[in-house]
Amino acid sequence: MDPAAVAAVAALAAAALLLAVGLQRRGPSGLSAERARAGTDAAQATARAAEAEERAAAWVQDVGVLVDLVGIGVIRVSDDLTVISANETAARLLARRAAGLPGRSVMEVSTDHRLEEIVRGALQTGAAAGELTIRTTEAPTLLVRARRLSSGDAWLVLEDVTELRRLQRIRTEFIDNLAHELRTPLTTVSLLAETLALEAGNLPPRTADRIAKIEVETGHLVQMVNELLDLSKIESGSAALLLSDVDLARLADATVERLSLFAERHGVRMVVEADGAIPLVRGDGERLGQALLNLLHNAVKFSPAGAEVVIRVRADEHEVVVTVQDHGPGIPRSARTRVFERFYKGDRARTREVGGTGLGLSIARHIVEAHGGRIWVDSEEGSGSTFGFAVPFAGPDLAATPGA
Ligand code: ADP
């Protein structure tokens, strides 16, 4: 479902449950009926309040029906992790009876310990989200979003994303199969174009020029197919991480070495600044090298001739942070989160000029996240960008990394 629609329905549901809780706490209004009978002003006011309360109760019921209809589960949890209220859908999604949920602890409600983690996360930081699998024969996947309230309680919104995740898997498999099928013929065409280009010395200049263009374009296609295969391997977790102790400062030097010819051709100087002794991180050196290579390749590619690219490596309390700073065109604010999406290309005209598949940053993001790390970009349009990533010393959480 559209996230805006989910948010709107969740807000309605929250209001409904909140009112329901309020109504329950206030209890029946027998006294107000007595006063109404006495005919005093106060009694009339109380009668009006009772009427409003009835209308509110009906409204709560209506909204409850609506929320159940769209299939969103809503739960209110207290700060001691006890369920205060829950709608029918929440109970159905968790394979429980609705009447049995209030009063239970979050740990009792789901066997998947991630629910407790999400709730604790929201209570501590204000908001948290994650996915759970319910242990039934259908094993549905639930997306849970939690938000802390000023009262100290938290709202949880549960959404069944089983079908969405299945479709995403099919899409990945489809791209994977297609890329596999394309790789062999494309590599052959690319090699033939390369051979033709070598033999093009005696051909008329226009023909030689066309052969050179075929060589360049098939080279791009081969690169795109290879990157797609890489990405789907990392995304699906089928590419096992080969863990060892990695020295990111040495990796930065090695990556600079790998790109030295490319940088020389662009007239760009690369500098590595390592801040003291950098602790080793547990990770896959080759993959982390690939992530850094993608960031550095972009930094050089987007830099003007004569510019400098600086790679900084430093250690924080639990992690090593690597940043790559360039003085290129920068990235507009609106594009800063999108650059990490697969196939995202910024300025089409510029990208065509410098080349690229729109996959490099997506690959880098997946590699860093598979290591339990994070990746980001700071940029000032017109004066440059700094891409950074951080990986924890301890390396990936092995339980959370399929194939690792
Ligand atoms: P590509 O292979 O097209 O470079 P990426 O995923 O690496 O794909 O980058 C996606 C987009 O992000 C690029 O098309 C570009 O618009 C923008 N981008 C990436 N790095 C930089 C950078 N250092 N400076 C400016 N723009 C960048």
C-alpha cells in the first residue's frame, strides 16, 4: 500500500484506539443520566456530553471497521511493553485472538524476538521499524513500524508485506536470469568489437570511428550486466561474505593504486589521509574494496581536471569511518537519498558525458549494509560531495546476514 495511505489510516486507527482507551477508562455514565432526569442545566450539559461520547464511540467503531478493511494492524503498547489495545487485524496478522492480546507482554505476543527489539527501539529513540516472520504454515512477513508517544506509550502499525517481498524476489530473479543470458553473447560481441578496432587501421576513418563507438557501447553493456549480476548476488545474500580482519587504511591505498591510471587520465590527484592507527574491522576485504572503488571512481569521474580527491580513514568508538571528498558538481538536495537507488542517474546529460550505469552506489550501499554498516552523502551543489561509509569493528551480525 502507498505509504501515505498507510500513514493516514494508521493515524485514524491511532485516534480510534486512543478514544477507545479513553472511553474505557472513563467508564459508564450512569450519574449523568440521573442528573439529566433532574432537568438542571448541569444535567443537560452532561446529557450532551453523553451523546457526544456515544457519537465518538460509534465513530471509533466506524474507524475500526475501516482500519480492519484496509488490513492494517494497530497496537498500543505501554512503556513496560504490555499491550494496551489492539484491533482485529493486528490479532489476525499475529495469528492470535484479539481478546487475548490486551494485558499480554510484547514477548508473549510474537515468538519472533524482533518485535520486542522494534518496540524497545521505538521507546528508546522515538521511532523504529523492522520485519518479522510469523511461525504459521504460510509464514507471513510483517512490516512493523513503531512510534513513541509523549505519554510514554507506543503505537505499532503492522502491515502484511509477504506478497510485496515475493514480487521483489521474482523481480530480482528475473533480472538475474536475464543478465546471465545476456552476459555470454555480449562479452563475445565486445571482444569482436575490440578485435575489429585493433584491425581498423586500414579502414576509412568513418568506418573506424563507428567500430570504436561499437566497442565503447558494448563495453558499457558488459559492465552493466556484470554489475547487475553483482548487485543481485549481494542483494539476495547468495554471495557469501568471506570474513577476515580488514585494514581499511591499507584498502584505501590499494584502491587508489587500482584507480591511478583512470585518475591520471582525468587529471585528478588522489590523496589518502589515515587518522592514526586504524583498528581492523571484521569484513570481506574484496567487497569493501569494491564499495570504496565505486565511491572513488565516481569522485574522480565527476571531478574537474586539476582537482583533488581526498580519502579519509578514521576510527570512532565502535566503527571505522571512510569518507571520499571531491570538488565536483555536487548533488542537488532532492537527489541525495535517491543516488543509492539502483539505476538512479542524476543529471542525464552529464552522466552520458562521463558514463555510468546507475548501479555503482546501489552496490556500495548493499555491501556496506551487509557488514552492518551505513552509507551516506553530504553535498553542496556547485562545490562538491563527500560520500562516506562506516563499518563496525565487530563486522556483520552473522545471524542477520544470509550466506555469511
Ligand atoms: P553511475 O554508474 O551512473 O555513476 P552511481 O550509482 O555510482 O551510478 O551514481 C548514481 C548517480 O549519483 C550518478 O549518476 C550521479 O548523478 C550521482 N553521483 C554519484 N557520485 C557522485 C559524485 N561524486 N558527484 C556528483 N554526483 C555523483
